[in-house]
Amino acid sequence: NRGKTLFIDEAYELNNYPSYINDLVGEMQKPEYKYSICIILAGYTEEMKELMLNNQGLSPRFPQKNKIQLQNYSDSELSEMLFRRQNSELRICEEGRMLAKAYFEEIRRVKTIREDPLDPFANAREVDNLLTELIEKRDIRFASASAEDQMNSDFAITVIPEDFPNFQEVNMISDK
């Protein structure tokens, strides 16, 4: 067991399973694990604070000096992440860079204002959400296209500006 790492993403979800927290704390105290395993708890800052407050056994085992605060990605970085997901079956039009950046700016703004704990700004997860939506719209557009368009391999794999959920809003602003 020496040199092993246990990484628990969205560790704050353990709040819903107090017995798991007790098991984790108990296992951390066993001699075979105590100094030979690295345990990393990852999650959103506020939810992680709540996790530490809810279980007195966790907080001393994860001291403040060992905590690392990662910054959110910028909207440009999120846009770049989206473009890095291109492959032989997915191409995003060049106008998509501006549309993606504007989309991430708007979704961050709206979710920050709303402060809904059930729907926070999810940082990199927002890239996956947008990508899923773009692929769905591209596929719907492809399914309703003419046979000639469906034979065009570029048409089949390319996400176009109209596939972006914010295309109308950005297009209206740029027309002014």
C-alpha cells in the first residue's frame, strides 16, 4: 500500500454518506495506511468547507496548510479546451471561437447572479455541456439535410455558428 494515492473528486458528496466518512477516517488511522497513502479530497470550495465542518474527524487530518485552491479557467481557456476536443469526427467552425467565449462569459455571468447551489458554474464541465449540445444540434441539422449535403463529409462533421446556443444573441449584437 505504500506510495498509493486515493483521489476523491466531488468529495463533498460524502456529506450524504456519513458512514463512508467514518469508514475513511477509521481506515486512515490503521498503521498500514497512516503514513503510506496520500488521500486527496477535491471539490468546490464552499461545499468542501461544509464537509470539513460536518465531520470533526476529517478536519484535523486535512490541515489548512495542505489545502490547495485552484483558480477557475478563464472564458478564453474554456473556449480553447472546446477546440482541443476536435477530432476526425468533429470540427468546429472558426467563428466558434468567438461564440464559445461569449457563451462561457454569459453562462458564468448568469450562474453567478443566480447562485443556485444545485446548478453552479461548473468550470470545465461547462465545456462538456456545450460540446454535447453542439453535437446534438449538428446531428439534428445533418438528419434533416438534403441527400447531397449528407454526402459531404465536411458537412457531416462540422459544427457551424447556428449550432451554438447563443448564435442569435451574438449575431444580433454584431449586426448593430
